[in-house]
Amino acid sequence: MHKSEIRKKYKKLRTELSEADIERMSLEIANRSLELPVWDYRFYHIFLSIAEQKEVDTEFLLHILQGKDKEVVIPRADNKTGNLVNYLLTDQTVIKKSRWNIPEPQEGIEISTEKIEVVFIPLLAFDEKGHRVGYGKGFYDRFLASCRPDLVKIGLSFFKPVEEIKEVFSSDVPLNYCVTPDKIYEFHH
């Protein structure tokens, strides 16, 4: 399938999910993530969910990270540069929704991409090779390309993989894992 078709299909599938479905599956994804071999790192980057887009609710995963005393890093999109600016999440972090309803930190302690060791990535769909389809703006591909080479990249999805995403570009950064409510998919590149 082509990315435009995938976006359309998976946005529609998400609209059919109830709030109860999203909460249940998001909790299953968070619990399943405990099986990942990634809990010995220090800096974890996580997106804050856009409820209006019916994304995986990362609040459960956030509680796991905080319970394990990890350094949690959250992004803010800089629409002028097309890059993510990443901030340490602290008790003082002020979070407001952007005009796209993205919960974002307003300011704080900026964290360089070299420090980030694990990143949880939003997506609309992924394929059996670990390629993903996002919203198409390229924020995460640019961000991931600027990170350390040994970065662990974990997608979060309510749905199983599609067989193959056509139009994979050299700038598309593949996942190491994708966590769904039923299974962890592992990819080797």
C-alpha cells in the first residue's frame, strides 16, 4: 500500500475506536512494553498523545518510566525549522496544547539528541519490515536521523502491521520494535 492510502485507512480505523477501547489497548501496550529489553537506559523520549487524533495514550507508559526513575524527555514541534525541540519532563514543566492539539512543553531544560537512548514513536501504521507511516510532516524522521546511531526506536500501534509500505525513502528511519496490544514486533536492519 502507498502511504497516502495507509494514512486514510488507519485514520478511519482510529475514528472507530471508543474511548474505552483506546484506554484498554493503551494500557495493554504499556504493560507489554515491560517485556522489551530496554529498561537499563537513562534517557527516554516519549510523545504526549493527541487525544483528538485517537493516538495511543502514553500516560500509562509515562507512569512506568517515572516509576523506574528514568529521565523522561518530551518534544515540542518547531514549525519554522521542522524539527523537534526536546525538554526534560519535571514537576515544573508547563504543558499546553498547540494549535494542532499536541500537548507540548512550553519551556524547560533542553536535552540534546545525543543524550536520548530510547524513543517511543507515534505512528499511524507500520509494516513487517519496521517502516512506519506518520502524519507526513517528517518531524520524527529528522529527529531520529539527528540522534545517536545506537538509539532504540519503538513504535506504538493499536493495529497489526501492514505487509509492506511502498514509497520508503532513504530518509525514513525504521523501527527496532513496535508494541501492539497483542504482541511486540522486532525488526533487524
